Amino acid sequence: MSTKAMTTGRSLSPRWMQSLRAREAIAGYLFLLPWLLGLALFIAGPMLTSGYLSFTRYDIVNAPKFVGLKNFIEIFTKDRLFWPSLLLTFRYALIVVPLSLVGALAAAVLLNQALRGTTWFRTFFFLPHLTPIVAAAVLWGWIFNPEVGPINHWIRTITGSDDAPGWFRDPAWAMTGLIIMAMWGAIGGNTMLIFLAGLQGVPQELYDAAVVDGAGLWAKFRNVTIPMLTPTIFFNMVLGIIGALKVFAAAFIATAGGPAYATWFYALHIYTRAFEYFEMGYASALAWIFFFVLFVFTYVQFRQSRRWVYYAGEVD
């Protein structure tokens, strides 16, 4: 009931209430309008356009020419980099995601302790995540420099040998270098902060009850912390897999997909066909294939999560 109705002691008429609801609905849509325009202009519109272009030959200069499923057939049958880039991307994600989840959780557990100077340590851990990817790639390019980089200098000093990895210049070590660079930015980033928030949301009463039952540190972590964190673990895992499968900037700047296609990820393959060969229709088809792969993968994750994710207060 509005202020006017309460002061006069009279209830509002149905017609007045309808008018009030209409004005509130209009105000709500007006506040929502900027987001709707952004969704239509920058997300839905480009997606629909790329969906159409995936069935065409389009090089920006000439008008799109409809070719049906020819782009998709060529991708699966003639593109020699399609399957290797896709498998390489999944291999990268398979290594980076578990390591980053374990590392971020370990960092969050350490930073969740009520120790002196914890705030400074949290800031220190988060700083790598704030570093722009270009600056990070340049920095790690110097760190992994085979001749003058500090990593190889320490390796030579410790081993007493002149042999050291070539890192970004060696096909056998380029992927390892990118994984290390990704871990440097991931362990102390948003994943760690989300884990930290999840840890602070675990009820202290559960730990107290575990102590009464004689549980030690590991037993409390395994039987209390992990089950209560399963929604947070699942959330970070989904975002981590999507982010890892979309890896592009690090490989583009640090290795340009090389050497010998050792870091030729799928997103880099899409970029090359679109902005170096100007095959926009072909690149759109590659992007839509990747979209469906991510969609199916995420759907399977959500289906499987019902078996191990525990939500407090959920009734079976």
C-alpha cells in the first residue's frame, strides 16, 4: 500500500493500482533497456550474423556467397589443423584446469588462516591476475629466454651443464612454458578469491562438531571442507574449463602458435582463418563448431554434477 493510501486511511482503487503497476513496469524496462541494447547489438546480433556467414564464402571485400554445408565439410575432411588444434586445446585444458583448481584451493586455505599480514599476502597473490596478458607474455618471454633468461641461468648453475630447455622456441617445451605462465596468473586470481569466499561460508559449528568427534586437520578438510565447497569447486571448474578451452592471447603473443604448431590452439586457428586469410565464413563455421563442443561439454558437466555436488538445505 502506498504512502498516500496509508495517510488517508483508504485503499487504492483497482484502476489506480493497475496504473501504478504499469508505471513501475515501464520504469523497470527503461532501466533494463541499456542491457537489452547491448545484448542485441554486441552478442545476439553478431552470433546470428556469424551463424549465417558460416554457410557462406565471405572475404569482407565481396558480398557473402551461400555455399551451404561446404565450409563444415571442408573443416572435417580437408583442414589439416582442425583436429590437431582441437585436441591440443583439450590437452591444455586437461592439464591447466586441475592444477589451477588445486593450487587456488591450497592458496585460499592458507590465506583463510587468521594470521598476521594476511591482507598483504592476499594482495600479493592477486597481483599476477591483474597483470595484462600482453605484459605477462612479454615478461615470461624474457624469463624463458634460452640465452639470457633467469630460469635457464638457474638451471645451468644448479646442474653445471650448458644444456637447458628452449621453452617457447622448442616444440617440446613451448606448451610447458604456456602452462607455467597460465598457472602463475590463475592460482592467485578469481578462482582463489571464490574459494576464499566459499571457505569463509563454511559454518564453524561443523568444525567444532568434527573436533568433538576426534577429527584431525586432514579429516576436517576431507569430511567438512571439501563437501561444503563442492558447489564452489563445480562453479570454478566450469569457468576454468571454458576459459582454458578459449585460450588465445598467451599463445598468440608468446609463441604465435609455434614452434612447429606446438601451441596452435583452436581459438588461434579461428583467428588466423578470419583475420589473416580473411575467410570469414570459414572462421564462422569453426566458431560454431567450437560453440557446440563447449555447449555439450558444459551440459555433461551439469548432468554429472548431481552425483557429487552437495547443496546445503537441498531436499532429495
